[in-house]
Amino acid sequence: MKNVNLFKTQQRKNLNTFLILGAFFFLLGILDFSLNNFHGKNITSFLPGFISFFTPLIFSMIGLYLVRIEFSGIKQLDNLNKNINTSNFNAALSISIILLILFTIVPLLNWFILDATFVGDSKEACTGGGACWVYIKTWFNRFMYGMYPNAEQWRVNATFIIVLGLMGAGYFFPLRYKKHLTFYYVIILPIISFLLIYYLISGGEFGLEWVETGAWGGLSLTFIVSFFSLIFCFPIGMMLALGRRSDLAVIKYSSLSFIEFWRGVPLITVLFMSAVMFPMFLPDGTYVDKLIRVIVAITLFEAAYTAEVIRGGLQALPRGQYDAAKSLGMGYWRLHLLVILPQALKLVIPGIANTFLALVKDTPLIFVVGLLELVGMLNLAKTNPKWLGFSMEGYVFAGIIFWIICYSMSKYSQSLELKYKTDR
Amino acid sequence: MSDSIIEIQNVNKWFGDFQVLKEINLEVKAKEKIVVCGPSGSGKSTLIRCINRLEEHQKGSIVVDGTKISEDTKNIEQVRAEVGMVFQQFNLFPHLSILDNCSLAPIWVKKMPKKEAEKLALAQLEQVQIVDQAHKFPGQLSGGQQQRAAIARALCMQPKIMLFDEPTSALDPEMIKEVLDVMVNLAKQGMTMIVVTHEMGFAKEVADQMIFMDEGMIVEKAGTKDFFANPKSDRTKLFLSQIL
């Protein structure tokens, strides 16, 4: 015990010496690790193999041990000691994680950027060992718009810009119209968007060339499918959740069986049925576009999940809230719209975000009916004889795009949670 | 008979096989203050929850201000708008500010213009002395303040009758008085009140009639002085000796 104390006082006295020694050992560990893994040189090969394998860890731990000085007076060092260097065990964990990150990030960086090819316009340009981003560049247009004719793509862009603008417009509503916001988002916006898509993207009128939905595709199709499914599955899910808790047996059991049916079948089956079975039930001569059928199928499917999430929120509310609202003379609808749903929905924001993210990531499944959104286009492009062998780049690209979409949705849901947080 | 605002006749209620209310008869005249006491599980809360049909009674009749309480939803909502209720757990709406808690029902149930409803709400909050908390959320208030806000919320519907279901049981001792003061004030203004409480000091000060309930029955019903001075049944005597 006395020894340790002596060591500690020495540490504080000769702060700089210990700092330099510590940094030296720590960097030696990192260097050893890097040389070993990225250059194939083992500078500790004179030691037995087992120990040699662990030398980076041992060196770095000695380094961290030497700089573990309490109240050194240097802010950064104190922070470091408090957060990752409180004990030998903690230090070992921290170092292992740092080394693991180093181990993965360097090859990734090489593949993504350092060895990757960015310029060129054919497969032959890609000679490096890294990613061939030329492939993405060449096919970018197709990944975004599918088979939509190049000359007409401004129509897709225009539609998206207008819809985005309209979505943002809700944010700038004057205060006295704020109460109509839900109405705007649930009724008006979908109608306007539908009309825009119908007349502008689909065309066929006002001198615009008609583009059949089979030619739509790429990321823009991902957006169209997700947008409508998200907007519609929420109110339907809400109704189903209320229906499932209703006192009226007919409503209760029809909601229940609806939910259990859609939750019980795989989405891919539903999509397949919407394409193949559904037309058989229609009278001759009527035709519903397959894109609409697909959107309806996804909407109903996700509505069942949303309903169960919202029901969870409804059940979490204490009975007293119902009692209080009833005692003030509120009937069923006022009670739910003014008191119960605002609280329940606030509780289930994380759950709803979860469902919505799943929905966006389920859209690639529409390939079963022949609609090719982003991932579908990738699958098409990778079979092109001129561009064989670049599926990796394609999937990584799609992964990044989906990640960006989902991460921003997740961030948005977190900001909503904060915004509606009123208690505690 | 005709001057009573609440008439309860032969009311029975069961939770499954368990009978919570047995042949309850009670008349409440306008402006009368009634305090209901008794051991827990004796059916006090259930009785007053039946008056605005938060609970259904299975047998007998309850008439509130000339309206018979029955299955008909229109009737029930009409009765509820006239009968204010205050709960043990306050039950304020946590997602709304205190002001919105108070003006919500007048705006949406009574169709009062928003400005007018807020004016009314502020006036009621002034009455219970928390007008300075009007823009806070329930979670930011102390228990006593929350309960006073809940009283203000009920009063905003301008009810003819107020029901109190153990309004001070969930409060810290030092907050009980501020709530009781508000209730005493309300009583002095001539409100018809039915109060379930164990606060015998309050009962002695305010009540016109005392009711003692046990095992779903009204065991003793008497004027306040009589009730405390010479209770008739042994069960009441025992209860009073334990509580006083």
C-alpha cells in the first residue's frame, strides 16, 4: 500500500516525465498494432507468439497506467482518466475497442476512398483494389428515376420539390391556423400530392407525355411508395387501435380480425396477392394501377402494426384520465381526440418511428410485382453484361441512401419527443 | 321530495358476485353539504361515482336534477356537465397547461368561445389562488396546487353539484389545509357538495349531514352535531373512536 502511494506521489511530482512515458508506451502499442496488421511486420517477433499477439494491448495499458494521475490539474487528462481510464479493466476495454475500430476503419477507408476509382466512364477505368464509384456515377440516373425517360425527368423533380415545399409549409402556418394542421397533413397534402403525381409524373394530359407506372423506379419510386403508405397507415392504424378497444362487439371483432390477419401474413405474400389475386375479384374492364394496389397493400399491412403500437400507448394511460374527461361531460370522440390520443401518441412516438422505418425498408419488396425502386434497379444494373461484378458498390450505395433516410426520420422522431415532453 | 337535487332510491351494485352497494337511499337538497365517511372498501367512492355514472348501478334509480340516469348517453353527458367531480389522484391532463386543462371542457363541451372560456378559467384559478401557475404544466405543480387546479377545472363547467372523492388522501399533510380551505370557501358560496373524506375537522365545519357507510350499506345518517355527539350504531362509535 505504501509503495503504491509512493508511486502516486512520484507521479504527481514528475508529471511531465510520466506523461511523456505514458504517451510513448501508448503510441508504441498503436504502432505495434498498425505495423502488425497493415504492413505485416511484427516488431515483437522475438517474443513468444502468444505474448507477441498481446503486446499492443500490454504496451498501451502500461501507457495508460502511467498517465492515471488523479487531479493532475490538466483538464484533458482528467477527463480522459475519468471517462476511459478509471481502472485497469476499464483501460483494457477502452484499448480493445480503439484497436478494433482501427482494425476495421483502415481497410474500409482504403476501399471507400483511397483505393477507389472516381473518374472514368466505363468498367475498364476501375483498376484499383477499392470501390468502383464510376459504376454508381454511370447508373446514377437510373438509380434515381428508374426507366423514366431522361427528357421527362424534370417532372419528377418538380413534383418532389413542390411536395417538399408543401410539407415544409405546415411549419410556417400562422398560429391561428395551427389547429387545422392535422387536417392539412392528413387530407389536403395527400390529395395535392396525388394530383401532382397523377398529372405531372404520370402525365397524359396538358400536352405531357404519358409515362406508365412500370417505367417509374429508383429512389423516386421509393419515396412515392413510402410517402403515401406512411401518410395513410397512421390514421388507419389509429382507427383500428380505437376499434380494437371499442365496446361495440362488431367494431371490436372486425378490427381485431383485420389486425391479426395483416400481422399474420408476410408482406411479400400480400404484395404478390395484390398483383395476381386482386384483379380476379374486380369486375371485367375495371383496372387499378399496380402501383396503387401496392401502396394500398403496404398501407394496410403497416396500419395493422401501427394499430398495435398505438394500442400500447392507449393501455399505458391511467383510468383516471378517462374518468376525468368523462366527468367533464366529454363523449367518446371528444374524450379520445382531446385527452387520450394526444397523450397516447406522445408515448408511442418511438414505437411509431420504428414501424415507419421498417416500412421504408420494406419498400424494396415491391420488386415481386415488377416495380423496381432503388434496390430493384440495383439488381437490374448488376446483371448488365457491361457492368458485371459491381454488386458490392451498388448495395453499399443503397445502404448509405437508406441509412440517410432512416437516420433523418429517427432524428426527427427524437425531436418530436422532446417537443411534446411536458412533464418531469 | 321535489326540492331535492339528487334522489337515490334502492340502489344496488355488484362487482361480479361481490355486492358493493346494498339498498342505498339518499336524498340531497340543493345547497346541502354531505360528508360520507367509513372504512375503506365500504362503497363510498362507488356511491358517488354512480351519481355521474362513472360506475353503473344495476338496480334502483338515481335522479340528478330531474334527469334520470340510464343507458341513454345523451342523458349521461347532460348530467356529467352539471356535476363536477374531483378525484383522489387529481387526474389533471398532463399534456395541457393548467389554463388549457380548465378551458378545455367549456370550449369543447359547452361550445363557449375560447376567449370567454379562458377568462372564466382564469377567474376560477384566481378563486383557488393559483392563477400565477396558469401557464405551467401539471407535472410542474405540487400536489396541493394540482388538486386546487382540478377543483378549478371542475368549477369551470359551472356545475350545480360537486362530488369530491377523497380529495386530500393523496396529499402531504401540509398541503391538505390549502385544499380544504378552497373547499370550505366553495361551501360558503352555496355549492351543493357530496364529499368522501376522512377529514373530520372539515366535516364538522362544513357538513349539514353526515353519512357513515360500511359494507355497502348506509349505517348511519344524521345531522352533523348529532352524528359526532351521540352516534347511534356501535359500528359508527367504533369508527369515530378510531379516527378522532
